[in-house]
Amino acid sequence: MDQEQEQCQFIGFFGIFKETYKIISTYRQIFTQITLSIILPLSIVFLAHLEISEYLFRKIITNENALDQTPENTKKYHTLSDLISSEWTYFWVFKILYFVFFLILSLISTSAIVYSVACIYTSKHMSFKKVISIVPKVWKRLMITFVWNFIIVFAFNLLALLIFFFWATLVGFTGVGIVILCILGIIYLAAFIYISVVWHLASVISVLEEDYGIRAMLKSKELIKGKTGVSTAIYSFLNLCFIVIQIGFERHVVLGRGSLVIKTIEAIIFFLLLSVLILVSLTAQTVVYFICKSFHHENIDKSLLADHLEVYLGDYLLVKSKDVQLENFDI
């Protein structure tokens, strides 16, 4: 980011994307290498799982329909029943394996991009080999932060289900009840987006600062104050693009009726679009981190941040949070 640190706080929605584009285009070689080696496989894993899940689920539904039309206590009935049980087992094993691989690749991608952007910010020399070498050390911190986010989201959804249960029991689908349901739905969506925004910023903190896990989540909550609107807008827009790509892939590739050649070409296009979107998203959330720091009138000591990044290479002793943290300055 080539702007003065105190001026970063004034960057808005479009400015963040402009800064993101400038970073990626200026250092296109390293970002291209990261995209092809990590982000593209992540995109393939996500979109391919949609195709495979649909195929497995379609087979299960077909066999269950056949089972409904088969007399009970017959050999064919038992054969179909055993087959369906096996297919459900394969389906859920596949889902679990997919989630594990997707999570690992997501954390690795986040580690690589955040570290790279920080190196650019501190004018620190970096190479693809160096970025890859620090990933195994950084993604473990991100994993702990993800686990805490999972716990928070789980508790949040459990509370939402409890509230919905009381709504259904006490009010239900009456005129007033529907109005209350709409209000609760808006509150739920807003809170869920807020938690997600806090988590994404906490992921950057987990890489660039000493804190991770619940401490990173709490620090992110404080850091995002004053920039909640623009952060939420960035997150919502990028996730809307993600949903559009997912729906487009499902309609044109998974459920499409075109020839194999056409579907292959469309699949490649969606793979590339999703890869670019993930790259932009991860870079943008790192830019948002620096903007939030600037908004709170904190000046980043680039030399100390560079030393902190060197910790992952084993060249320095772990510096304390107060050293990596940004020093306050008066405007």
C-alpha cells in the first residue's frame, strides 16, 4: 500500500478494490504462482464436490424410489436396502473428506496471501519458495482461530434454533408471527455476517500478530469498530459473487444438458472465475486490516512487522505483541 498510513483510513469501498487490484497487478508473478499452486486446486475441490455430491445423491434417490416400489421381505428389497445404506455411507465419507481438504487448502491460501501482502507492505523481499515455506507454521494458528469461530457460530445457531422454537410454539404463522419472523430473520442474517467479518479479520491478525484463536477474534471485534459498514459491504459483495459462481456452475455444469465439450469449457471458466474471486477476497481482507489499523490512528512499524514475519522462517525470536502492534500516533 503506497499511501501514507494516516490516509489509509479514508479508503472506501471502491478504494479497497482499487488497492487490491494494484497489489495483485504489480506483483502478478507471485500471486499467479500462489493461485495456480494453491487457490486453483481449492476452487477445483469446491466445484468438483458439487458435481460428485449431485451424482451420489442422484443415485441414492433413484434407488430409494426403486425400493419404495419393491415388495418388502424380498431378495431385491434387501439388496436395494443394503445398497442404499452403503451409498449413504460413501456420501457422508466423501463429504467429510471434502471438508477436510477444503479447510486445509483454505487455511493455506489465507496464510500465503496474507503473508505475501504483508511482505509487500513492509517492502520485504519474498519469493514463492519463501511463502510456501512459512505456510505450515502459519496455518496452524489459523486453524485454532477457525475452531473458535466454529464454536461461536455453533452456539449462535443453537441460540437461533431455540428462539425459532419459542416463536413457533408461542406465535406461529399468524399475521403478527410472520412479521416477527421477518424481523428475527434480518437480525440473524446481520449477526451472522458480522461474525463472519470479524472472523476474516481475525484470520489476518492470526498471521500478522502474536494473537490467534479467541484473542484474535476479540481483537478483531475491537479493530473493526468504525469500519464495520465498509467491511460488511466488501464481505457481502464478494460472497454474492461467490454465490453467483456456485449457482452458475450448478446450472450450467452439474445440471446442464450440453455436450461434454461445452460443459468442460464452462467448468474451466468457472474454476478460473472462482480462483480469481478467492485471490481478490483474501487480498482485500488484508487491505481492510491495514485500513482498520489506520482508522484507529495506529502507525505500523514496518521494521518490527518485518521482524515478526521473519519469525516464521526461524531467523528471529518471537517478538511480543506490543512490538508487532501498531504504535498510536496523534493526528
